[in-house]
Amino acid sequence: MRIKRFGRLMATGTVAIALATALTACGGSGSSGNGPVGDPVFGGTLKFYDPIEYTAWLPTNSIWSNSQVANNLAERLTWQDPKTGEIKPWLAKSWKISDDKLTYTFTLREGVTFSNGDPVDAAVVKANYDQHGLGDKALGIPPDRFFSDYKSAEVIDPLTVQVSFTKPNVGFLQVASFYRAGSILAKPFLAQDLNGQGQAKNWIGSGPFVVESVQGTTGITLKRRDDYNWAPEGSGHQGKAYLEKVVFKTVPEAGTRVGALKSGEAHIARNIAPYDEETVTAGGGVIEAFPVQGQTNKLSFQLDSVTPILDKNVRLALQAATDRQEINETVLSPSYPVPKSILVQGTPNRGDSSRFLGYDLNKAKSLLDAAGWQPGGDGIRVKDGKRLQLDIWVAPYYQVAQPVQELLQSQWRKAGVELKINATSLTDYEATQLARPDNWALVQGQTSRAEADVLRTAFDSAATNELHANTPDEKLNELVRAQAFVFDPAKRTAAVQAIEDHLFGEGYVIPLYDETQVFGLAPSVHGFSTESTARTWLYDTWIAE
């Protein structure tokens, strides 16, 4: 029965994705495959249901629900084609890179304005980048970790700005296209302190929509900006957006979101569960699965914990005891590819680490034997009188986190490892993570950015430091930093592969599945698309009732 169900899902998903590919413009990574219905029409209110509340509207906040909205409010200097990775013009019509790779000179488009009427000029770009790169202590704003080695920005003339770094940064043009780092906002917004910037009502962008109203943390309504006329190169059209309004609403219950799609109450629902994909398509809707370029959804070992994972053999054993194919076939769907790298398929310069990621239960048992963990009476291994038990918390950001962890619990038990799963609310989860108890051995997560430099952001001990090692792995630091200086594509791919070889050779991370955003679309929705990390882009979307 399971195989039959997924056979149908694969067929449905393949058709939808094929249609999405055929209809894609530079403006997004796909568009709805509901069939030809004539020319796009203007007007209408689109209702978008999301499972997560809308909180902390900081530009640098990557919470999934917020970013579906913010991507339609603020724009960037460059646009990244989601399928090719190519960087194309947007608010900047051209740019030059100095021979020493330390300076980027951008020429801006003429006539672009924010929703308050202020011009998008070199001075406001400098103000945005300085706040990202240097932070602002007086306003309580910390530096943005994606602006590594930022030095300064200089206004050359009203439409020319020069951005400088202390070290080469091969990924900066992609940073300039990234929704949570490159967004350009008006000066009144930049004058707000950290709390003020965290309120959606204060956002003043140059995008095709503006904030009309905010319903606490459970909803936000956008209205079209009728004078908008500077969509990125290759968009499906120019001029104002088709939709007149967009209503975003928090609906936590998966069944309620699917029911709303079937009844016509909602037009788009995010985070359709694997077991609901067939229900959506059977009701005439469309499932759209967009890869979230950047890191795979993975477990990162926390090397500052007081747990058995400090032993490399234990980490490698858990890697070998993880059956990703079974995860895909049992609790996921074809919408979630089996990972073969630390990076999601499609991410530029992605490596191939298949040789590290095969399922081998005998190898897992042998490694645990070598580490001194012997099977106990109930099958769980013991050493020095202690059971081989690890704690994990369900990451509430991910629709499939709990079923994936429950299957992983079963897989690891076969090797003699007990995985204790802790489920809690989003608030309590974040509080527990901040407190970092000694038994916090594993963290499920991923950082999305369609650029291999995301590995430096994640693993450099001077940046996010995902592994939380008390003593930094200097070899890893060297590798993730070095790739940022390599501008030759072939050499860069080799540099990224070296990072992967080290990460998996040391057993630092366990990929679970390629991170994917799965949307359900009503039959009336057309032209739906996302940017390179699967954040909604509604400029080309329209409704035909």
C-alpha cells in the first residue's frame, strides 16, 4: 500500500514540477501547474495559510513564516536565478569587481522608490550595508554574520555605491541577493532600534506590496503598490503585481490547512505534510515542492555537551546507523530528496559525499564495540554502568521533524542506542536551546542560502559555530575560510568537497533529508513562485476563480 501511494505521489509531483519548470521566469524557482487558463488577470485577494506565528520581523530573522511575507516587501541589489545560480540585476543594473576582489562597485537603477516616496539611492544602500556589516550598538543591532570581513561602503555619486571588504568574499554578490541579508529598507526603518525593526508595521521597502495591517502574531495583510515598476530581470511581467491583496494567516493544524484548500477558503497552504500531499491533489489542487538551497536538514553534534558523542567513533556509528532511504520512503515523500551532500541539490558548487552516507548497521555496531559500548540486557549498550542514551528536541520549525526523529529512534535502537525525544513549544524550545543543557547533544536544523559560503557561516568557530566545540577545529576553520577566497569555479568546487570530506570524516553532522518547502495550491492559483531558498514571491501570482 505504501509503494502504491508514493507511486501516485511521484507521478503527481513530477507533472507539477515539470509544469513549474516550463513556466519559470527569473522571478522565481517555479510557478503553479494548474494548466492554461488564458492571460493573467489583475485583482483579487489571495489567502495564504502558514503553520507558524509571525514574530520578530527583523530583516535578519529567517523564521519561515516571516520570510514568506518579507520577501514581498523588501528588495535587493541583485537577483539569483533559483535554477542556474546565476546572479542577475535587480535594484543594481550593473556592477564591477576590483582586481583584488576586495571592492564591489554597484550602479543603481534610476527611478526606484520606497513605499514612502524616498529614493533608493547610493546613500540608503550604504546605510543598509553599514548596519548589516558593522551593526549599531546605540540601536542594539549586532553585525550580520553573512557580511563577513565587511569594511565599509562609500557613496560615489547618487546612483553609485562602492562596497569594500578586508578579505575577498566570493559569495558577496549572492549575499546581495539574499532575502535576510541583502534587503534594502528606507532610512526611517534603519533609524529604529532592534525592537522597532522587529515590528512589521515599520517596514518600508521598495517591493511590489506594502503592509496594510497586522493581526498580532497570527496574521498580516499586504496590499499592492500600484506604482511599482522595477521587477528583476526575467520576471513574468513588469509593472504592478497582479494580486490586489494578500492575507497571511497562522493556522497550526495541518488538517485545517488542507481542508481550507479543498473548500476554497485558502488559496495557498505552506508545509503540506507528506501524508496530505495525495489529499491535496485528489481534491484538484497542486503540490509544489521547492528545494531550499543551502544546507541539508541535518543533525549537528554539540561538542560542548557532556555526552557520548564526544567520541568520534560514536558519531561515525550514528552516521552509519542512519538509513536515509527508509526515512524518505516511510515518513516523507518524493518531495524530500535523499541527501548526498551537506548541501541541498541545486546549490552551486555542491559536493558529492555519497561514500560517507550509506546505511551500514554492522559498521555501526563494530564502531560502538570499538568505543567500549557493549549491548545490555534490553539491547541498549552500556559503558561504565551508563546507558548509551542521547537526548534530542523536536525542532518546531520543520513540519516533518517529529516523525523523522521517531523513525531515527527506531533505527538507532537496532545499533543499541537509545534516542530520547523531547517535544515542546516553540518558545520553550528556543529557551532550552539558549540555556544549552549539558545533555543537548544533537540539534536538528539547516541554514538556507544558495551559496556554498553558507558552510563558513555555519561552521566557522568565529561565526555561528554550529558545533559548539570548546576547542575549535582549526582544520575546519581553515577549510571553510579558504573557499571564500577561491573565484575559479572548478577550484571552488574542490574546496567545498574538502570541507565535506572533513565534516563527514570527523562525523560532525548527520544529513536527514534535503530541505524542501511543500506548498498546496488551490486550482485557481497561477504563476506562484519562490526565490532560491523557497521563500514565496507573489509578484507574478494571479487568481482565476
